[in-house]
Amino acid sequence: MLEIRLLGEQRVLAAGKPVETIHSSKALGLLAYLALHAGTPQPRQRLAGLFWPGSSEAQARTNLRRELHQLRAVLPDPDRCLAVDANSLGWREAAPCRLDLLAFRQAADEAKDAEDADTLLAAAQRALDAYADTLLAAAQRALDAYGGDLLPALYNDWVLEARERLHHRCVALLDRLVATLAERDRLAEAIEHARRRVELEPLEEAGYRTLMRLQARVGDRAMALRTGQRCADVLARTLGVEPSAATQALRDELSTPDEPPPAETPARHPAAPLIGRDAEQAALEAAWKRVAQGPRLIAIAGEAGVGKTRLATELAQALRRRGDPVLQASCFPSRVRLALAPVAEWLRSAALRPAIERLESTWRGEVGRLVPELASGQTASPAPLADAWQRRQFFEGLARALLAIGRPTLLLLDDLQWCDRETLTWLEVLLHLEPAAPLLLLTTLRSEELDDNRELVACCRRLQAQGLLQRIELTPLTAAQTADLAAALHGAPLDTAGARRLHARTGGFPLFVVESLREGGTIPSRIEAILEQRLARLDPAAEELLGLTAALGRDVSLELLAAASELDEASLQVALDELWQRRLLREHSPSTYDIAHDLLRDTAYRRLTPPHRRLLHRRLAFTLEQQRTDQRLVVAGLIAEQFEAGGLPERALHHHARAAEAAMAVFALDDAIGHYDRALDLLAAQPASVTRDRQELTLREAQVPPLVSLLGYAAPRVGAAIEHSVALCERLGETPEAALGQAALCWHCFVQGRMQEAADLGQRLASPTAPAGWYAQALALPLFALGRHREALACLERLDREADADDRSLFGFRAGVLLRGARAHLH
């Protein structure tokens, strides 16, 4: 059975396996158009004018014949699908294939007929549910067939029109399905379909209200309120408007408790106003006005708590209200950093999806290396990047994805001081790739930690010398500004003595001022004491969630918190609400939360006892380990770190190796080597055994390729790694592996100029029973260098004579060149 998918993707499958893809977008569009009008022949003249409106009639007809020829070449048994004559083309209604587009339309028609019949019979035959059952079954089939927008990579007028019609039909079908399921009290299914409806139309408040009512019906009022908050956030971020009166009334209704509130309700604190930053705000606004002149990086620098993130967020919120694209990401403090994690966070932004879908397949494939879910049709894991040109292409693909928006864009990156080396390198590529790209990269940076990141210091110096970096240094507030901030938060001005004490003890740092006043006006001498007071008031469940987030050290999803906390659903909701109301958690992305600021994270982690820390780290590690396979590879380094902190180093070993593989896939060679080093360190602490030796051999052999790619074959560390591997092979009696290691060691000596040692090693491998491919080239080159040309020629001739197919594919071309050169030299 032939299967053709046009909704959400473009693939042709036979017996479940992909067949030759249609390379031309016109041929794909022609297939979709004919399928949309199945059973109705389409005049060739009309098709030619529709697809090639700017060409002459003769040229358009020629183009049509060419695309039809390609279409027939791809479809098995095309005459059973296509009706072709001299004047028209058509898609046969009885074509022996499954076309998702037709399946959706037929099922949607059946659902509509069932809905009409159900309406007519409602008064007389409500007891019989046959028609409603038909509606549910047909609607479900239609939704299963609707994999996404029609031909998302095409933007012809007729495609846009057909895509919009199908989209609205799917939304209407979801509305009817949700209503029918709700009438039958199948609320869990209704909620799932209501969520999909919100995903399809994220700016329609009616979908959010339906979902909120369903969540409230199942008793999940906290989740309903979060859905209402998400609606408000999306509208504010995208359109700069507030929810309608109907949505706000529903939120107020759900916010009203069914029973008297507890004696102590966590207070909602107002957001702190931005005080004393007029000049800095003006500088950022001026930089944005110049964004059309080309890419630029602005670093807002200052000490922790001085207000860097708040200043950056102020510009981001203003741009969102204007409708300008803003992509946000953060770096996190961790011994094990995820290479290019901020770039992946930007690429996952919903605002970037349409631009990525328009990219050429080459660049989409590079994006898929870092964010697999964005790789159209890519199923296999990407191969590790070994060559410099591959790395350049990879970085360029990621940069082109961000530049593809085609509009002035703000990239916000918080805590640049914790940025990994690969992201820094990529940022330089981004800033240089398109000199006229309308892009502003806004970062925050802790001045006191800048020197701890040598790569960042070097990067900043280069960009500053090229005129691409502007630094804005924030200083603490003056005494007068501190008093103004306190007055705005306190609702009344402080007396002179109180304002002076507040400034003296907080140093004018806005964060410390805000935290002090949130504690009822008390002014402890140290910020740690302020934060301790805030956390001491938490209920045990809320403190447990905060401790989990602090132990992870980065943003966390609701699903991960639920799985790792071991709280029941009701307790989890209450604890999350408390943390949110006390402003201890903030939304980091549409699907993750983070602790409000880093000083609060540090305080929450310090409050955990050592045994409690180990327990939380273990819970997080085991929960992350249960994630689906593709995600486990991405966060393998994080899993390893959690197992180590949880006191289970033997479980961390495997994940360090997996993390190294993931790092190699994105050319993060330093990270890969670091993970192998850490795994070897952990392994060294294990008792001696054959199993341990085999594990060490596997790790050392895997570490050699990234070492060679980063340092070169001549590096002493490469030689030491190979020697370790050879010694382990000999100890374990692995003769073939030892021979391979000795051949690699021979190459190492050769590139170092140690010709005699290289030749001696090669001779040890040159036994009559040894496969020729293992030693021939490694031995031939040092023999040539030593002037022993006839021995080198004999070595190569043996390779040419004895090598099997695998050896020939690996060594054949290079050895053939050497062989011809040797013979010519001797003649």
C-alpha cells in the first residue's frame, strides 16, 4: 500500500518504508493540488497558469510536463493514481494509496454528516447514541490524519488558501469533539483535545476558556488557573493586550475558593519598579533603533543583585508589546555544561518555527543535530563531527536558522559568565555571518566572575576590537535612588534615618533592597539572612520542590518536578502555587520554571542537609534517566552530574560516556574529552577487575578520536592515550585490538618525526598472518622517509594483493596513490 503524507510533512512510503523523495517543490504542489480535487480532471492550461504565472504559455506547459514526468517516476504504478490525457490531469478517487489529505477530508465529512443526523434525531431519539458514536469515531480518524499544516514548506497563494481552510476545519472538528466528549463525561479525553485546540489557535481565548472549564470540572482548579495565566502571558507577549472580560471573569470565578481561606495566605508582592536606570534604558533603546545597521552585542555588566536581568527584561517586554520577535535563553552554573544549550533554547522558540521550516534541507539537517525534533524527516542520530569544515557548516546552519526570521530580532542571553566555549564560538559566527542582519544580542554578565571564564574574556576582547561589543556597566543605586525604590515598594517614603540605614546595609543593590522590604521592613545585616527568612516560612512540600529545583541547578519542567518530588497531584499543585505566589519561582520558558534568582537558588541549596541533598540528586538522576531515549542523550551530562552528587559514581560512568557522544555530535570536543576524563577518574576508584579493565579500554579508545581532532596526531597526550589502550589490550589478551592500537601508535610516531620508532612498530605488526590493512600504510611511510624504498614498495604491494573489501574501502585509494608513487620513484 502506497502512503502519501502532505499534512505536517512531505513523505511518500511504500510498505511503511520511504521511497524516492520528490525533489521538486512544484511536483509536490502538483500532487497536493490534484489530490485536493480528486475525481475532477484539471485542464493542463489552468494548471500551467496556476503554477507558473510568470512564464509564457508554452514554457509553462513544458514545465508542467517536466514535473508530471518526475511525479510519475516517483509513484509506483502511477497510472492507477493519475488520470492523464492530452488536455487534462487528475487524481483517481479509487487510487490504491492512502493519502492523509483525503483521509482527513473523508473522515471530517463523515463526522459532519453524523453531527447533522444527530441534530435531527435529537428530539425524538436522544436515547440512541449511534450517531454520536459515529461522530466521535469519524472525528478521531480525521484528527489522526491531520498531522499538521498542509505543505508547510510551500507558500503559493492556492496552498495558503487550502491550508487555512483545512486548519479551520480541524479547529471546528475539535470544538465539536470536545463538546460531545464533555456531554458524555469523558473529561480526560476532552481535555486532551482541548489542549490540541489551544495549540492550533494559541491567540483564541475561547479555546483557553473551554480548557479551563474542563480542568475545573475534574477538580484541577490550580491547573485551570495556570491555563488562564498562560493565556494572559501569550496575549501580552504576542499582541500586547490583556484577556477579554469573559476570560477575566472566568479566572476570577475559579480564583474564588469554595471554602474559607487559611489563616495565613502568602502575600502577592508587586513587581519592583525600575529606579535610577534612565541613562542605561536610553542606551538600549538607541541600540535597538540602530539594529538595522547590522548585528551587535551589548553586555550589561555588574555585580550580582545590581539589576542586570531586570534592565534587560524591561527592553524585551517593551519589544514584545510592539510585536517584535524576542528570543530568550539563560546560562547556568554547573561543572558539567550542556554544549550550545542557550542556542538550543532559542531554536525551540515558537516564533522561530516558521523560519526554520523555510530553511533549505541542508541547514535544517544541521539544526536537527542540536534539536532533533526540528529535523524534518530525520530519524537516525547524527554522526559525530570530526572535520573543521563540518563544524563550520554546523555553526552556519544554526546561525542561518536564527537569521531566517528576516525582521529585527532581539536575542536575550542571561548570565553570560557561565557560557560554554562552543556557544561563545558560535556567537562570533552569528555576529559575522551576515554583516547587515538586523540582530541585537543582549546579554547580562557578572563582572566579578568574568575572569573565571578565559574563553569569554578572549571573545569579548576580539569583539570589542572589531567594534561589535558595547558594554554597559551597572553600579549600585545612590542613597536617594534607594530611598525612591523603598518608597515605591513600601507605599510611603521612609524616614531619613531608615533610608540611610537601608542604603548602608544593602549597599544600594536593588535586589537586596527588594528582598529586605519584602520581609516587612526588617533590615538584616546580610542578604543571606533575608533569604533565609523568606524560605523559613515555606510549607514542607513547597520547600521540597524548591530544594529539588536548586539541586538540579537549572530550569525544570513541571513533569520532572512531579516525577521526582514523590508528591501527590493535589500537594504538588498547592506547593507550586505557594512558590509562585511568594515569587520564589518564575516562568523560564513556556514549559519550564526556575528559581527567581541565583542568590535564592544558592540559599535554598545550602539549607539542605548533606543526606537530603544526596537523596534529591538521586531522585533527579533516576527521573531524568527514565526520559525518552533522545532526551536522555541530550541531558546525559546532567544525569551523570546528578548521580555523582547523589553518591552513585558507578551509575555516572555510563552517562559520562553518553554525554561525550552527544558532545561529539555537535563538535564540542573539549566537553567530550572532559566527560571521558571524568569517567576514567571515577573508574580508577573502582576495585581492580577484568570488567573494569574492559570498561577502561572502551573509554580510552573512544577518547582518541576527539583528542586527535582537537590536538592533532602528534600531540603527546594522543600518544599516551594510545599507549594506555595498547597496554590494556595486551593485558586482556585482545590481540587484534592491540595490533590496531600499535598501528595508531606507529602513525603517532611518524607525525612526530620519530621515523625509526615508527618503522620498528610497523615491523612488529608485519607478521605473515597479520591483515595487511592494519600496518601497510603506517609502515610504508616511515620506510620511505628512512630511504628504504624497496621495503616500502613490498609492504604496499602486499596490501594491494591481500587486502579484503573492507580494507580496500578504507585504505585502497590512499595506498594506490602511494603504490604508484613508489614504483615511479624506483624506476
